[in-house]
Amino acid sequence: MSLSPASLARLVEADRLLVVTDFDGTLAGLSTDIYGVPVNADALAALTRLAGLPDTHVAVLSGRHLAGLRQVCHLQPPVVFAGSHGSESAEHGVTLTPAQEEALAHLDEALVFRHPLVHVERKPFQRVVHTAPIAATDQATADAILEKALLIDAPGARVSRGKNIVEFSVSDVTKGTWLAAEINRVSPDVAVFIGDDTTDEDGFRILRPGDVSVKVGAGETAAAERVADIPAVADLLTRLADARSAHLGIPRDVVGRFEAVAAGFTAEVLRVTDWDAATPCEGWAASDIVNHLLTWYPANLRNADIDLEVTGDTPTTRWFSFVAAVRELLHDERATATFHSGPDEGSTVTQATTAFLLPDIFMHTWDLARSQGHDVTLDPDYAARNLAGLQSLGGALQETGQFGPPLTPPADASPGEQLMAYVGREVR
């Protein structure tokens, strides 16, 4: 089971694309601990790369409440989060009415169970009965408890059963209504929605002709396409990110280029499992690459009287903070500030960012991926332009002490491999 070539081609070639996925059962496996679910890092990496591309909008639409979704899903803006089946989101969220608050209060009194492993989750618009810990050893008992929950009087609530849960929702918002509103907001030429559960069927049913609906796993569905499981979702998203990246390339404008290049590095950050792992940069661990980027660029900006604030206590959170800070910088008047001293004297922030920061992030994406045993294909056009620029410096490049001697790349080396070989990396 995989996405048909025709459907994949429509997504790759769409002038404007909307990608929406469920979270649990689609990007993350199920667990008896709702905050300890195994998240597929390759899927998150692919969504991150897609969100960094021009005219490509990405959203995660989950039944989890928004705060809980953010706790387990580490995707960053510009990815949109919608929780509580869409009731909670910056784009199309709603507020509780007095009648809905009363309905929730009634549910709090009614949803009482004697079994010690039954968990009633209290979300802003829903109450959810969880029996996964029981189902792990006794599915029959778990099912009996859920059948009992379905019989509870729940005025003002919509009741639905999922995988080892029964949900009571007082909101009229469904994944279908949220997805319809998002399609109206974004106006994509093609939208794709990927999900595994019964609540995702509302989303499949509202998609337009030409859109792509993908069911994860077995079961009856309104979706036109199907993939087997979470690794298959990751494979689908990776193939889409690879092909759409190749189709669109890296933008020429500094803001678009920053989003694409930073997204490529962020994708590898999300796949890091060992920050102490050695990198192709002699003497550097994976964390040193992040520290390098977060040190020299803010230091240079001080020569333009700009203080770039970066927070966080891990390489991951500090990188996320850095990306957000640079994005804000490039969108305001500070981008036109001129360096009054230092190596960038006379240049604007935009010019220096384009000439030095973005190529540095781009090349270190390869280094970070290799430190974790991953291969990454660098954009061939941008790699070739960076290579030409470095070659034009001649011997002055090595005189800086920042690059090793050029190595001879294999005869069939890609432009990205040629670039990395020129700065002293063993590419194979």
C-alpha cells in the first residue's frame, strides 16, 4: 500500500499545496502513556522541510488539546497546530459557551469508573475515556468499559468511539469543518489529508475533487488512498519533500531562502539521537555545530548594533529559538541596518545573512546529518552556486583556517558532494 504515482505527482507539482496530518496513529505510535508516545522523527523532518518550501502550507490536526499536542509534537512555525479536532487553533478556534461549560460539568460528574486504570482526560472541549493501559493485557475488559461509557447520558455532547477511547465533545467543530476552513483560508490548488482514526473520516469527506485523502492502516474509509502504517507515512512524506524540493528549488529572495535552508537544518536537528556524536568537522561533536552557528552570527550582528536573543537549555531548543529570532530579524527594519565595523563592514544585515549565514547553515546540514549516520541530498543549484563562489576565492579560502584542503570528489559526485569535498569533507 502506497500513494499512487498520479496522486504524488499532483502534490509535487501543485502551485499551492496544503499538507495536513493527524498526529496519533499517523506521526506517532500509540502508548499507554499519552505523553510518552513514540514519534516518528523522519516524518517530522519531512514535514519541516515541506513547511520551509514556497507556497507549501503544513498543519497538524489532532484530537489532543493544543497544549498537549505541543508537548509531544516538536514541529515549529510555520507549521500550524490545531488541537481538540480544530476547536483550538489560532486560525479557526472557538470559545466555550455557557451551555457547553454546563455540559462539560455534567460529564465530569457522570464519568466515574471503578477500574483504577481507566483515565478520564479533561480537555478544553472534550472529555475522553482512555482504556489503553487495560487493553494492553485485557482487551475484553477495556471494550466492556468503553461500551459502558457509550451508554452514559451526555446531553449537549457528541459521542464517538476510537482506538481504546470514547470521546465526549461539546464542540460542533470537527476535523472536517476545520479542514474546510483551512482550505478556504489557504486556497491551495491541491490539499492532502492523512489520518488513521474514525474522527479523520470527517476530514476525508470534505476534500474537494483533485485533493488527496490517505487512510493509515486497515478499516473502512472514505479516503481514496491508503498506506500501511506510520513508517509508510514517513516514507510518503519524505518522498513528497524530496520531490517537491527538487521541483521548486531554493528561492532567491533572502526570506524564502532562509526558510528553506533553515528548514533543512531543523529537519536534521529533529533526527538527532546523539548530540555527542562526532561530525565530519574535525574535533566537533553534533552539538558544536549548533553552538558554532549560534555564536558567530549573533556576535557579528553586534557590529550593526543588533542584539539577537537566543534562549534554550538544549541544542534543539536553542536552535529553535535562533531560527525564530532570525526570522523576526529578516521581517523587520533591522534587516536593512548596515554594519559599521567588523568583517561585514559596509554590508546590510540582509546582504551578510545571504552571503555567509545561509551557506554556513546549508553546508553544516550535511555535517549534522552525517554525524547521525544519515545521508542528505543538498539542493544541486544552490550547492553549485556556493561551490563557484568558494572556488573564486582560490587559496584565500584555506588561509582563513576555517576549511580543510579540497579533496577530489568521485567522478559521479552530485553538486552537493562536490561542494562538501571542496571544503575538505570525505563524501563517500
